[in-house]
Amino acid sequence: MNVDELKGNWKQIKGRVREAWGVLTDDELEQINGDREQLVGKVQEKYGKTREAAEREVDDFLSRH
């Protein structure tokens, strides 16, 4: 899935994102609104990961969906 597909399908993907990163709140998911960079930033912030690790994790998630 590319960045445009993420934005376009955010409502459908949001549930899977919640399953993958359960710490993210509904408000945060609404704020992210399909923006890959915001998703990476929230994963990094909430899980204490490096930027690179968060990017890898998000990219792995996107490649599976």
C-alpha cells in the first residue's frame, strides 16, 4: 500500500492500525487521518522507538495491507 492508498482507505485501515498499535487513541487516529509521517511519529512517541525503527514498522505494516 502506498501513501495515497493509505489516505484514501484510512477509515477501513484504521481498525487494523488500532490492532497493530493498541496504545494509539481514537483521537490520535483521527488526527493521523492517513498521514504516514504522523503515524510514524505517533508510533515513535508512544512506543519509545527510534525514528528508523518506527518507519520500518509502519512500512512493514503497510506492505502487508
